[in-house]
Amino acid sequence: MGASLKDVAARAGVSVKTVSNVVNGYTYVAPHTREKVEQALAELDYRPNLSARNLRRGRTGVIALALPELDAPYFAELSRFVIDAAVERGWTVLIDQTDGLADREREVLQGIREQLTDGLIFSPITVGREELAARTDSTPMVLLGERIMDGPTHHVAIDNQRAAREMTEHLISLGHTRIGAIGAQENPSANTAHLRLAGYRQALEAAGLPYDERLAPPTASYHRADGAAVMRRLLELDEPPQAVFCFNDLLALGALRTALTSGLRVPDDLALAGFDDIEDGRYSTPTLTTISPDKAHIARTAVELLDARISGSGRGGRPAEDDGRREVEADYRLIVRESTVRP
């Protein structure tokens, strides 16, 4: 059993209240007294009881992270960074997978774990502003992704349209004039796909290149098999593309497989680019040119904003009146690798 505040107080020759003041970072403790207490804390290897502290504050020390797919590398990597940032605050992260299903996402919004969590970081795919406006759960929340922009709560995302435009401009700068896109979706709620397609089209227009719908066919989902299937369709065109921009790295890895098994050399015969900078793309052959969202920055910012929401919450976890909504644009980089430029 670990040392208690009473044990530390006895070792330092001070009151339990003084030890508590030092542990909680209160400034009104004399320097000499603080030094004695800190020495006693070190000698006894004191570890604060975070559960008891949270209960005194009416909190659990647990936050929820709700994501569409845990087996998607982007979300798996993002989860790790959220957990790292949460651990620094003494929090535990409870992870929920929604599969992007409307009913599951509504359950998350309505607080199926309200009694278990102090806050929620949520990346929705299907639900929109109407469902968010109808939310009755008062648990503090921060949104990720592109589904709900300019909503009533804090939101963290990159500028997907600008990033997609930069990637397409990179392919144009290499001399390619017939550029395909894998990842377009017809679903009105697929905001990420729509933003990336808009950036792709902007770059083509700015370069004086025509937009050809045959080069940007609809994609069912964002997995490797989808990338492989759509790439086969593109290669069957009378005039196949010289370069292809895939709206995530999984699509690009599937497309790369199809290109290589079709006898094409990448990037000599076909340049190929992705989005997300997942670890697999750094070790593929060739390595994958991609847009790299700063996942660590996204995670840290989301946790910081949630912490502010939780700390500023009033009775019942409702946000304090002065806790205004923030729309935070996270960083990203275009990383050029072997799939578009031969070393």
C-alpha cells in the first residue's frame, strides 16, 4: 500500500493540510516548508489518489473517444496521440467505434455513457447539425473531422480542400495533365470526400485543365480493396490517367497494387499520391507521397479544448457561459516520396 498524505505530513513535520496544498500546487506555502514536503514526497514515493481526487470534484477521470473505424490506420494513430495527451492529465480514455452508422452516432451524442465520462471527443461521419442541436446530454464535447463545421462546440480539423489542392498542384507541377482521383463519393454527408474533390477540381481549373468525371469515379468506401477496384476502372479507360490522387493512403495502397500487377512502373508510368501519412505508406514500395495531417497536434488540441470545457463546466457538466466555441485549424504537410518523384 502506498504512502498517504498523513505519512508524508509525519515525515515532513507539517500538517496534512500543508501537504495537500503542496500536492495540489497552491502557491501560499513558505519555500522552506514546501522544500521539506517535496523531499518527504520523494522519499516516500508518494502517488496521489487520482480516483479519490476526481470523485471529490464530481468527476470520473475518464473521457470518451468516439471514432468511425478503429482498424483504419489513421484513426488508430490518432487514438494513440489522444491517449498520450489524456494520460498527461491523469485521464483514462474509453474508445467507442461507431462504424459511421447514424444510430450509433446518435447514441454517442445522447450520452449512452454519461455517468462514466467527463467529456467526449467525437469524429462523426453521418450525423449533422440537426442531431447536434437536438442533443440533450450535457457532457462537454469536442468535434473532429469535417462532418460538422461551424457547430455549437469546439472543433478541430485541417483544411482538407486546400491540402487536396496542394497535392493536385504537385502532380501538375510534374508535367501531368491527365490526373485521376480516387475517393469521390455521392453521399451528401461525405464532407471529407467533397472537400478533397473540390480541392482537386480547383487545382485543375487554376492550371487550365478540364475536369473529366470519368477520371474521378465514385468510390464505395476508403479501404484498400476500393482503391484497387477503382484503379482497375481507370486503367481500362481509352485514355488512362498519367497520375492519380487518392483521397486516403489506404486507397492509394490498393491502387498501387493494381498498378504494379498491371505492369506499370510507379512513378515512371504512373504517379500516385495519397492522404493521411499512415505508417504503411512510409514502408511501401515505392514509398507513398501523401498529405500528412499533424495528428499529434490534432489530438493535443482536442484534449486541451476538452479540458477547458470540463474545467469550465457548471453544474451538471454544462459549459460555462464564457466558454466560447473555437474552430481550430490544425497543421498539415505535403510529403513527397518515391511514388511521384523518383529519388
